[in-house]
Amino acid sequence: MKIAIIGLGYVGLPLAHAFSFKYDIVGFDVAQWRIDELKKGTDRTLELSEAQVKEAIVNNMQFTTALDDIKDCNIYIVTVPTPIDENKRPDLSPLIKASESVGSVLKKDDIVIYESTVYPGATEEDCVPILEKFSNLKFNKDFFCGYSPERINPGDKEHTVTKILKVTAGSTPEIGKKVNELYASVITAGTHLAPTIKVAEAAKIIENSQRDINIAFINELAIIFNKLDIDTNAVLDAASTKWNFLPFRPGLVGGHCIGVDPYYLTHKAQQVGHNPEIILAGRRINDNMGIYVANQVIKLMIKRGHTVDGAKVLVLGITFKENCPDIRNSKVIDVIQELKEFGCSVDISDYWADKDEVKHEYNLELKGQVDYQDYNAIVLAVAHDQYKDIKRDNDTQVVFDIKSILDFSDGRL
């Protein structure tokens, strides 16, 4: 058995590393710079350590951008991103291009397994026709498909890929068993074989949609309690004393999953004639929290006597979550843009983010060393460990703690 992993990002690389201990693995990515750095033992996502990347190399894993190098594989696992476009509609272009590439090398009896998060039906309705077109083979006769949604939590060194239970499915019952056995051979947390690919697709999409809705509810409570001059976190601490209270906290909802996946589900719902009111309401609340935070900071600055136009504001953190370099779909950007629209001069600092990636993705400059006392306001946007001990010596300075990790602050969610 020889396996090709298509896409070597946050999802594909850890999976390839896990499989490399038992199977012949070829890691394919369209980005030559990514292949070059992996061959040197470097993973800029920090999902794998240098030692782990070198482990995969020692296990004879290959890294390539050439389709010829994956021609002799018989299992293809697609782990490319599934983002949304500027109108918040599913953007399947990475998945389509990956399917075209795999289809061009597909052979009789090969299995294509998708891990990318999609709406129910995408694998069989959108990807399979492309595989058939580019391979001239017939689905479920000449080749087969599987689905096993990724559950990677970027930056989490406890719940790594082999320690997260894997949902699996196949295009036929027999293929479902094969796909399940394949993952069960490396996933120590176990597997769950779903009856169909659509069931597995739906399971993944509702995991993140449920979390999004729960956070939206808490965010709305934070807005209400702020108007009532009640400490939201104190309320949540008290409510959490009941055994069945769900301990969600307010915050910005970004990243590659929670802030994106619900739009895949709502898109499909609208396609079949249903208007998903709760899911979209939750999305509206969460999408507007960055603007809400910026407005709260401005109000606090005015109360402290600061002139907003030209005021110096420091934003601490730009990644979408703490203690990882992942800046995908960061909602801190909304805070920064809104502050700039008020006329503030905004500096951004982040211990984890790559400055070149931030420049390329958002056209923003990251500051190196900063003196906190140089700023009229500080917005602690991401709960990196390095920010937990910051001090304030300037009584006129406004500190807004989005993540509620400081012992002091003038405002928080």
C-alpha cells in the first residue's frame, strides 16, 4: 500500500507523519517553498517539531510537487483548505484543483479519501464527477471514495492527530471498512465508521456550527451584561456551578473552522429551500464582535480624556487563537480596521505570528519589541502565554482584555 497525502498544511503534514510509521508515504503540495522547507526538516506551522519532520524523512516519506511522483500510489488522501469567498460563499477551488490533480493519475481500484470540511454531498456531487472526468474511470466500479473529516486543533500539543477519534466513511460498505481499518491502524483514540459519506460530512459541519452558535449566545450575553454593568465572566463562573451548564466564553471567532464551516452548511440549506435562521444569526453576532470591541475601546479612551484621532493603540496578538502561529481568518483584523477608521494609529505585536505571512495576507506590519507605556490604549486580543504578565504603570492608559486573562483591565468581553 502506498499513500499520497495531497496538501501538507496544518492537517496533511501531521497525518502524513502518523502514517509514515506504517506505510509508504508521498507528501504532495503545490507550493515549492513548502516542499523545500519540509525537506530541510522545518515546519513553519509548528504542528510538527523539527525532530518529527525528520522522523518522517527517516521513515522514507517523500515530499514533492510533481504529479509523476504520486502516480504509483493507490490511496490518495486530500487535505486541502475549504475557505469561503468575500461574499461568505463556499470556495471549493482548492478542492476542485486537488481533485483534478488526483484524477489525472487515478488508476483502477484506487481509493480517494477526502478530509476537507465540506457541506453534505460535496464529495459525491462535486468531487467525484471531476475524478471521473480526469481519469476516464467509473465511480464505485473502477475507483472508490472515502471521507474522514479532519479534527486538528492547531497549536494543541495534547490532542494531536492520533489522539483524536476519527470518523470514517466509504462510498460502499466494503470501502467504508477499508477506510476505517486504514485509520484505525494509526489513530490510537479509535475510529467511528459512519454509514455513508454524507453522514460523515454532516457530522463534521455540525461540530463547528454547534460551537459557533454556543459562542454567539455567550457573545450576545456579554453585550447585554455590559449594558447592565454586570461582569460577564462572574456570571459565567456562577452559572457553571450547575453540572449541565456549557462553559463557553465570549470572544472573537475566527480561524479555519468555526468562523467558516457554518457558511458551508447554510449554503447547502438554502440550496434545498431552507433558511437557516439560528445558524446565520449566530454568524452575524460573531462576525460583528471585532467592531463591537473596537467601539468599546474608543468609548473608554474618550472617558479617559484621550483624543481619538491620532491616538496610539497597541494590539497584542493577531493569530486566530493562542500559542500558535495560525493567522487564517483572524478576526483581530476587524478590531484593527475599525480602530483605524476612528483615526487611531495602530501598532500590532505578536510573539507567534510570522511577519512576512501577516504582510502577505493582511498587508500589515508586525512590530518587534514594543514599550507598552508608549500607547494610549492596549487591546489584548490573543491569550498568548507571553501576555499574561504584562503590567501597567500609566494610569491614563486604557487596557481592554478581550480574553480576560489579566488581573486588571478597563474593559473586557
